[in-house]
Amino acid sequence: MSTTVNTRMPQTIDEADIPVWSHRPKVTPKKVKGPIRNLKWLVMAVLLGVYWGVPWLRFDRGPFAPDQAILIDLPGRKAYFLWFEIWPQEVYILTLLLIVAAIGLFAVTAMLGRVWCGYTCPQTVWTDLFMTVERWIEGDRAQRIKLDKAPLSLSKLGKRLAKHAAWLFIGMMTGGAWILYFNDAPTVVPQFVTGQAGFAVYATVGFLTFTTWLMAGVARENVCMYMCPYARFQSAMFDQDTLAVTYHTARGEKRGKHKAGESWEGRGHCIDCRQCVEVCPTGVDIREGLQMGCISCGLCVDACNSIMDKVGLPHGLIAYDTERNVELMAAGQPRKWNFFRLRTIGYLAVFGVAGLGVLYGLLARAPLDAAVIADRNPLYVRLSNGDLRNGFTVKVLNKTNSPQSVSIAITGLDGGEIVIPGHEGETAPVVEVAPDTVAAVRAFVKLPPADWKGEPIDFDFTVADPTRGLSVSVPTRFEGPSK
């Protein structure tokens, strides 16, 4: 009995031969037609219309407030959303809104997959718009690939310059619309055109013009593949019942070319035409399974269905479906849909609670508020008659769009007396507060020495608007010498 010994040494690879970085092939998506593509056109038109049109909507809040429906007034430190006005002290409302948006996104993702990415993400919408302009100027996929490979010529240079000029114009319009949310639109646009706008306005428009051109025109799918964190943690929200763009392997394999008249017996329905890959804006081959680069835009569904029409097969080789349904169909069982399950119900419950919190914060907000700041240097002053005096700054917030006459009094300080310069001798001085502003009122509180016990005394400032039935009490402390 003889044995053969393999004396060949295993092949080794020099680490120097392994590339550290490899250039990602350029993705050149092909134009596609179909119901999903039409839906994306509609969503894009609506979202862009909302983005560019909302700053021009007017909303009458009275003579003392801006009439722009949605306005973030940075100099005035307020944000206006139709009927609602958010002050810096109410930042918790914006925090709750962010929580609502995040939980809503999680719930939608758990049920419907990455529909946010595929239809409504700004990166997707603007990239789609940029690619549409690119097709108008340079042609469809085959023409663009041919143009990329062609040597530089006047024709190629002209098309490239026209494309980038159009992209920069869209970027400028994008940045120009953004500043309208922070300035009165009918006022800032003429100022911008005539060169009278501030430096911050021009700098913001310039920055957003560049970043829009960079992200939507140059980076494109690389933003989704390498920069967006959502693609990284989406898998934590997916399960067997999450809807996603799916290739039905049991039906499609074994794939291969097909000629008219040939039987489909013993082979899959995928003819390996690669149309699903050529229309994908991120260059994903959905036949390899769900991938991080897939944004669930569904364009591959339209492309595959058009091929199925040509070869006389039913739609659905690539479709929006769930992993559970793929397994059921492979086993010859009917589909089952389970959108509302423990995970999604939990998301929706948190979404509802946070949403109610936002609604309560908006509806229960008081139109009158106050804050008291005690003087710290010195803590107290002894007057010539022996009285102790503390100084305070009372900040009165009038959150209404009309002037308020408010009284300022003290409670809980026996023997104490409030003195407001210009209102001496009044027990509850009345001050005027302009609409939609914060008034800083200097107030002094005096206490006879007989009423001082040697320890700080807690008391309240009470700010009231009797005509509206509004009142707010702010606790503070009277300081004096220790005995």
C-alpha cells in the first residue's frame, strides 16, 4: 500500500499586493417607467413644492407678530408654526417633536422598511432631481457612459458645463429657500437680489449651494452607502414581517438567458437581463439579497415587471414583500401580512404618548410667564433706617400678540414691602409689557429689622394679569445678616 504525500507548499499572498483602497465603480442609473416611478415623481413634486412654497404662506397673528406661516425668528428667539409660537423656555416641545419623528421613523421602518430612504429623504429627492437634469442634458445611461469614455471635446465640455451650471442653480435655489424659513420671505428676496442682505444670508446660501451640489450631484449614492448612519442600524428594526424590496429566489433561480419560444420548464424566470441593477440609484443587485445599499425605492420592481411583460410572465419576481412571505411562497403556501405586531405596537404606543406630550405642551402653555433673578453682589443692603433690602430682576414673558398690564406683588414675606422704581408706594405695582416680548423689571424688597429672624426667608413673587385671569408665582429667597 502506497500513499501519496502532497509536498506543495500553500500559496502565500504578499500583504503588499492587497489593495488598501479600491475605487468604487461609478453608478449610472438607467431611466425606468412604471407605477412606482410615477409615485416617486409625485412624491418628489409634492415635497419640493412644500419646501419652496411654504415660506410664502401668510398667517395673520395680529399687528405685533410676523405674518409668515412658518418662521424661525433667531433674532427674536422664537419659532412660529401657524397658531403656535415656541419660546426658548419651551425647547422641551421641540425635543418631544424630535422624539416623535424618530419613533415614527422606527415604526414605519419596522412595518414598511426603508420607505423614508426611497421616497422622502432629502438626499434621495435632490439626487433624483439632479439625475433627471443630467438625463435631459447628457442622455440616458448608454449615452452617459459613452460620454464618460469619450475624449474631451467642445461638445463634451459644453454638456458638462451645462449640467454643473444647472446643478449649481438648483443648489442656489435650495439654499435660497432655506433662508426664507429664518427671514420674512417677501423682504429678504429683494434684499438678496439687490445685494442688501446681510453677510449671514449670503454665506448660508453659498454654503448650501455647494453642499447640495456636492451631495446630490457628486457624492450621490455614496452618501447612502458610507455617510448615512440610518443604513447601519436599520437591520435592528427589520424582522421577518418587515416589507422590503425582495427578489423571489425560488421563482427566479436558476437564472439564465431566454429565447422566444423556449420552455420555462426546469429553469427560473430571471433571464439575467440586469435591468434591476442598471436602474438602481445605488448600484445594488437585489438578487443577492437585502443589502445595506438598498434604499427600497422600488425602481427595480418597475424594471423587472416591464421585462416580465415582454417575456409573457406574471409580475412579482421582484416585489415589495416580507421574508416570511418569501418562505411561505417557496413552500407553496399563501402570503400572510403581519404589520401590527409587538414591536410595531410598542413603537406606535411610544409615538402616541410623545405625540400627546407635544399636543399638551402646545395647548397648555401659559400666555404669561415669569422668572426672578436675585442680586448676588451684594446679597442685601441695610438702609439708613435699619431696613434690610434685597434687589431682584423680574423677567415677565408676554407670550401673546397684544400688550399686557401686569401687577407684581410679593406673598409669604410678613412685613415685607415691594418697591419698583417709578411705582413707589404701590402695594402691587402695575407695569406694561409689550406684546411678544420679555420685560426686565427691577424690583426691591424691604424688610423691617424686627421681622428678620437671622435666617433666609422663602417667599414668592406673584405676577398677574387680572383682565385675562392669568397669574404665575415664582419662588425666591430673602437674604440678610445672620444673628
